[in-house]
Amino acid sequence: MERKRVLITGAAGFLGSHLCDRFIKEDYHVIAMDNLITGDLQNIEHLFALENFEFSHHDVSKFVYVPGKLDYILHFASPASPIDYLKIPIQTLKVGSLGTHNLLGLAKNKKARMIIASTSEVYGDPSVNPQPEEYWGNVNPVGPRGVYDEAKRFQEAMTMAYHTFHGLETRIVRIFNTYGPRMRLNDGRVLPAFIGQALRGEDLTVFGDGSQTRSFCYVDDLVEGIYRLLLSDYAQPVNIGNPDEITIGQFAEEIIKLTGTTQKVIYKDLPVDDPKQRRPDITKARALLNWEPKINRAEGLKITYEYFKSLPAEALINKEHKDFTTYNR
């Protein structure tokens, strides 16, 4: 039986690389695409020797050509950390708009089903907690986070337009905070930032008073949810995340306990438009996909910490941490 073929964009990134692993495990032929602006080939180098894996170094904001049939497209190409999208705002907007348009056109041409990686950031600084898919959000389009938030909101609108106007099979996953091996220690997100600071013997920096909440989902659970959504018959957005909510202050204390650091927590001013609450309502995922997270935070954090400890010493060097320690994301 001929293998199904899947194109995964952003394949050398944190989530993209784990998705490559999953589809290889499911015996797909995986075409991994990445321009490596934030991705790292080390995340997928273990797959290069496989006959059902190929890599394309390409920017999806430009015309995308893939020979042969395609059954599925997973569009996960985008800067996702505050450091990245504040440093490369135009590229962030382009991959969410031009890149999405190019890939939807490819999906239409190939008659492939396409799933896009949206984000909890479409909810902005929410006035509703937990956030259900029906909540339209509270987003500042011209604030510093707007380049990411609005890129994702446009991406959803474009995808739904192709679904309704062209009859394209599309899926939309709204991803909440996710963590696990292959995260970049210095990407500005709260978990790797805290662990990186602990490993360097620095104080842990919390922005605001620490009362903001986040909900952390281990990457294997997230990948399972994405896989089930892709193969489902549901075209509307679906939240995938862990509803176990915790304040940033409490989370900092958990990291101190996990790492055994003797450093303290210090507080700085909250960045503009930083969301005060983040917790997914996963009622739809439970009902439609029979999905919910299985790995609790203590277990996932232990695995992730062991991964970070195993990295070479130079990985701990953070050239940007003095300016961008963490955005509580």
C-alpha cells in the first residue's frame, strides 16, 4: 500500500519536529519544509537517513512547489516566541498571510486537507476565563504583540474562506502554552526562560506581580490532539491545551523547587498587552476528539528539565536575556 504524503511547514522548529516524528511513526512520507529563520536542523537530523523523509529549505512566504501527490498539509511555520516576532515582525506577518495563502493554494491544487497552527494569542488579554472557541478575543492590533496575534487571526480567516468558498478540507487548532524537549532555552517564553535562569544561577524574572495565569501542555499531549483533529471531520477552531491553570508566581516557585536553585524571584514591569489569564476550555476537544492531556505538569517538567540539563554548556549562554528575559508566554 502506498504511503500517504504529508507536508509539514516549520518542521525544524519545536512543534514541527515533534509532528515529523509522529507522522514518521504513523508510516507517512514526510516532506519537512523550513527556512530555518528560527528552526534548527538538529531537531530533525535523526530523520534524514529515512527513505520516507525529505527536507526542503524554503520560505513559504514565497511560492511553494511540491512535486507529486499530497494528502495533508500541516502549516506550523511561524515565529512563536516574543523575542522572535518582535525581532522579525514583517516576516511574522508574511508567514501568517502570504505563507498561509500559498499553502492553501497548494492544498487546493493537490486536493489535500490542511490544518493550520493558530494560537491562544487570538484571544488577546481575555475578559473570559477559561477561553472557549466562541470567544472573539480582546486584541490590540497595533500593539507590539499585534504582529503575531493578527497574523494568526488573519490566518484563521483566510483558512475559513478557502473552506467555505472553495470547499477545501481545512482544520484549525488553537494551541495553548506548550513545552517539552527541543524548546530553545533563550526564546523568551516563560518555561525555558525560568529554567535557563536557574541553570545559569540567575534570579528568576517575573513580569508584573506574578498573578497572571498560564496553562502548560506537554508536547506529546499536544501532538496527539493535533493528530486527532487533522483526521476528524470538524472544520471550526478547536482549543488544544491543558486546562490546569497556574499563576506565573506559583510556576516560578515550582521551577525553583524542580531545579534546586537558591536564586530568588525578582519582579519587573509587565510588558504592553501581556495577557492576564490563559486557560483553554477543552470541552470541544473532549467531545469531538475524545482528547484530553494525560501528562501532568510535574512529570512533563521533569522530562523537560532533564533535556535542558543535557544540553552543551554553550547552549546556556543567552546573549539577549538581559533585554528579553521572559514575556510570561
